[in-house]
Amino acid sequence: MTDAAYAANQPRIISENIDGEVVMIDLVTGSYYSLNATGAEIWACFDGPRTLSQITTAISNRHGNEQTDLVEAAVRGFVGELETAELIVAANGATADVTNGAVLSTNGASPPFAKPELTAYSDMQDLLLLDPVHEVDDGGWPYALPKEPMSDDAATNAG
């Protein structure tokens, strides 16, 4: 893995940060994932194209530059997991500084670094794939595809 830029695999992946834990759903496979607090910090960096160096620097700074080698190895491994799961994709184009304020703000205190964790679940794949969220237009959910008008023959048979 080089220092290529990566971004969230959107619109395929949807995510929500709930009290510092991120929950993500892959709308193609029906798998869902959760990230611990450090994983959520890293995920927040993918609001645009970012390189491993940018993310590592942001996470190191957030945690008071402690154990930089440990942070770098953990971020590199975690980004590899995200890429393997197709939650992130290689991004073309310019990158920007990591500036997702509240997520990476230390508010004067540096929390201790914990290894980022990605947990995958597949127990609800069938249900998630049946969900009408898949019947959407290019605008994504909650914009449903327009209903096709029923033909005269189908209306006669239905009624």
C-alpha cells in the first residue's frame, strides 16, 4: 500500500456516527460494520480524498503524538482492512488537509490511543438487501424510483 489517496466508497457505503461509534452498511452486499472510537476518527478523515500520511498525522496529533510508529502501523493496517472490505476506494484528484473539526479536535486533552477496530456482520444480509432502500434513483435513499404505471392488461388482471 503506497501513500495513495482514498475516499469513502459512496454511495455504496452509508454510515452514521452514533456516540463516537460508526455503523456502516454496504448497500451492495448487505453486510454491516461497526468501528470503535479510533476507527470512527479515521473514518471521519474519509470525508474527502486523503492519503495515509495525512490520516496518520491527524490521528497522531489528536493523540498527543504518542507512539507515532504504533499509530502509523495501526492506521496503515486499518486502512488496508477498509480497502479490502471495499468501504474505501482509491481516489483520484487533489487531497485536502484533514479538517473535520469536532471529530479530530482534542479540546485541550489528548485521549489515549487505542487500536482501531472494524467488526463485520453478515447476519442481516438478506433483510438489508430486501429493504426498499435499493429501489432508489441516482440521488440515493430516500428518493425512490418512480413507480411504473400499470398497463391496462395488468390493471384488469389485478382488479
